[in-house]
Amino acid sequence: MLRLTDTRTGALEAIVPSTPGRLKVYACGPTVYRYAHVGNLRTFLLTDLIRRTASMHGLQVQLVQNITDVGHLQDDTNLDADGEDKLLAQAREEGKDPFWIARHYEEAFHRDQALLGVHPADAYPRASESIDLMLRLIADLVEKGHAYVGGDGTVYFAAESFASYGAISHNKLSELRAGHRADATELAKGKRFHADWALWKRAGENREMTWPSPWGHGFPGWHIECSAMSLDLLGDVIDIHTGGIDLRFPHHEDERAQTDCYAGKEVVRHWVHGEHLLFEGRKMAKSTGNVVLVSDVIDRGFDPLALRLAFLGTRYRQQANLSWAEIAGAHKTLTRWRASVAAWAEQPSAAMVVEAAQVLDAFSDDLDTPRALQVLRSVEKSGAPDGAKFETFAWADRLLGLDLARDVGRAPDALPAGAQDLLDARAQARTEKDFALSDRLRDELAGLGVAVKDTQVGQEWTLT
């Protein structure tokens, strides 16, 4: 049985689907105004690991992941009509239509997901195409007394109307303090309590991406999007809701309040969050200039699935500190495993080694991926028959998602003595952007009869 740490309770809990045999999962998706960096992608990988593990336990997983393409302002905690939507800012910077920006970066997100071996969700609802759902939900909350219309036409959620607010983040309304100058402005316009948040904002003049509503032309607040789309596609019982730890407050706290007040009950049974990713010891953020994209990994000659393998080296709920050296090491391991799996496939088939069960046990135990990798390294070095090793690694890859059988069926080419060391050194040189050394090593390999070509998934070689 799959067990995960629930953010709300802080406990390791067994995941028992509300409907036998069917697990319903909602994942907070990207805000599509820029390319997703590898820190974002680590969070999205969390949902893929849950889905793969649940599937190995025989569950049918229904996964919905939203696309936020409207209503996301520069300051997510302050939905101020005078602020600027991130999409609109990016559209102005690039000189493009905002919907072109949204579709462009949405497509890039899907490409990056595929490169990392993430299975597609069953549905990707867009916020811009779900406005009617949001308006109906907001109207219902107003009717039930959980929301009200301020003097400027903005609709606010009344935070004090939801008694268990703070259950995910463990914040208390009584301890929350106004943190923005706009709070005073909004209070003057009819906002009743500083911790109330906007469900629908009245649009200022000349603002793009607005829609008509019973409260005037405007745009949705960030949090209402996920409430509307999750309820519409998954209903009022959702087994697991995932997202990054930064979404715990205020996004998930506000989303839970809206959703539960509409449904009249606790809708999400388990909240699961992935921790932050540092890169070379620093926060991954545009403001710090420390942003790494999948394209950067590929440009350095690494297989993007090496990034996935590097992620698996740290548990999802622990902060990870990634580095180029770690990605290079993961690329080397991935290359070795694929070569071994291809060689083992040539040998007579044999039953999986008994340790194979430990791989699923590790994934089932709160996605203990480091332990799963340790088991496979032990199997690799063991004296088990090659056929048994092949069956074990091929089966385990249904959880790992590393495409380990990629080279199975290819004609085995033996590298000349010393060539593998040169290939490894060249990959490292490209990592360090020492392209002069990379070119010299390519020439040395050519002298040994090994032709090297750089591709989107790393360097490839053939014998000449």
C-alpha cells in the first residue's frame, strides 16, 4: 500500500482511494508565462512518482493538472487591480499577444515533461477556459455568506467564515497581519478583514484578459481557479492534492477554504507537498540569476533523464541541492545502466531477484527513492544471473521512468580501450563549457575510430 506524508496532519498516512481501485489526484500546474526551471519540474515529478507507484499497486489513477494562464499577478499574495499580471508583463516584454505567450510556454512545459519521462495528465484544464465555472462557484459562495462584494466591485472571500482556516499551513487568522500597503487601500474600498482575499477583481482601465461578470468586467483571483477546475473534473472527493511547498500558504490554504465551503465538507483527503530545490547552494529564482532549464542540461551534453535520476537521489519532502557535478554523475550512471541492461538482455531470461520487491517497498514508503536506487546498485554488483538482472531493472524502470531499455536490441559495439574514459572526460568538459578541450577529445576519439555527435539528449558515438 502506498503511504505518503500528509502536510495537514504531519503524519505518514496510508493512501486508500475513496472509490475502490480508482485514485483521484489533482496537481497544481504551471503558470505559463516563462519556461519552467528544474526546481518547478522537480515538483511536477512528484505527482508522476505517485501515479507510477499507485499504478504498480493496481490502482487506476485519474490525474488532473491545471494550466494557470490568467489572473496571476506579480505579487501572488496581493491581488491588486493596479498590479500587473505576469502574463501581461511577459507579453509586453516580448511584444506578443498574451494568449500567444500562454500557449507558447504551455507547449514548452509539455515538451519538458516528456523529456523527463513524466506521463501526461488525463486533463489539463486552462484557467482562461474555465471562467464560467469560477463565476458559478463565486456566486454560490456569496449566496452562502462565505463571500461578499466590496465597495469597488471586487468579490472577497470572508476568511473568518471558515472555522478551520490554517489547517494545512498551521497559520492562525488571529496571528496574520496586514503585510502590504494595498491592504489599507482595499479596506477603505470595502474589504472587511485584511486576511480576506479576492475571488474576482474588478478590472482597471486598459487591462487585457478580462471577462464580464455579475460584478462587472474583471478577472479571477488566483486561488479560485483550482477550486473551480478540481471540483468540475474530479468532484467533491479528491484523494490527493499535490504541489510545491511554497503553495501551502496562501494558495492551498485559500483553495481549501473555497472548495470546502462550496461542497459543505472536506474535499481533499491528503495534501502532499514537494520541498524546494537549491542549485549549487542557492535558491532557484530569476531574481537571483540562478535559473537552470532543461534546455541548459541538454546544451551541456547530458540526457535530460539524468536530471530525473538526480532528482531521485533525494526524497521529495527534503530540500535538495543539485549541482552540475551531480547531474554529470547521474548521466554517467544512466549511460552505464543502459549499456548493462542491453548486455543483460542478450542472456537467457531468469526470474527477477528477490530484492526487486524492495524497490516497490521503497517507493511505497513515502517515495523513498534513494533507498530504491541503493537496492538497484546492489543488484547491479551482485552475482545474480544477467537475465535476472535484466528482468529486475526492466521491471523497476516502470517506477523509475529512466528508459533503461532504450539500447536493448541494438547491435553491441565494443569501444576501443580508453575510449570510454575519453567520452566521460568530454562530457565533463562540456559540462564545464570547456569547448576547446571538448573538441580536442573529439579528435582523440576519432583517432581511435569513434565518431562523436552531440544531440539534444547528450553525446552519441558510433564506430567508424
